[in-house]
Amino acid sequence: MFSFLTTFTYTHRIYHHQLNDVLLPYELSSTQWAMLRYLVESGPAMLSEVAAYWQVERPTVTPIAQKLYEREIIFVSPGEDKRQKVMHVSGQGLSLYNEVKRSMDAFQDELLEGMTDKERQIANGVLEKLLVNLMKRNK
């Protein structure tokens, strides 16, 4: 039997691979999907806000946004400071989000099949504690 963190890492790798398979027909990477989902669910945002949320440097986020912009999934407007750029989801992007979300919901429902609500709550609690401990180390 593997340790918890080894099992977690292995599970994450397989999940990420299968997630990319689900996203392939939409010509989206998992990071592009994550940005689209963030903008739909959280509203318009600057690159720096997405980078902070993802705990990465801003240059990591820029090419992801650029790809979405090139496909007209998002558009950019000036922020309060003209140097700032605010990303918004386009109508085409919202349609794509809704289509992908249906596939993602089905994929995730399949993965959670056979788990009780209690098991899901326990697993979520353990992962939240792991995240808190990781964030403490990040300071």
C-alpha cells in the first residue's frame, strides 16, 4: 500500500491525463479551461489576479490568456489604470464554457461514482487541511 501523498500524486497524474482527454475535442488545455472557468465563475479579472489565485507568476498566465484571446473566447478591456488589462469572457467563450461544463460534470460524476456524500466530505476535509499546510510552507 502506498502512502497517502504517493496515492494523491499518482491519482492527480491520472486525473490530469484523463481531464486533457475530455478537453481535447474542445481544443482546450486544462490550464485554458481553468482560466475560462475562473473568468466565468469569478467575473472579469486581470492577469495578476488569476496568477495570484493559481499561486504562479504573471508570465505563466500570459500565454494561456493569449491563446484564449486569439480564439475569441475572451476579450480584453483597459482597467482603471490604462496599463492594466481586464479579461472578460466573450459570448462565444460563454457558449464554449457551457458545452465543456456539461462534459466536465459527466466526467466528474463518473469519477465520484460509488462514493457517499460522507466519504466526499471527509476526502474534501483532508485535502483542505493538506492545502492549508502547504500554504503555511509557502510563506
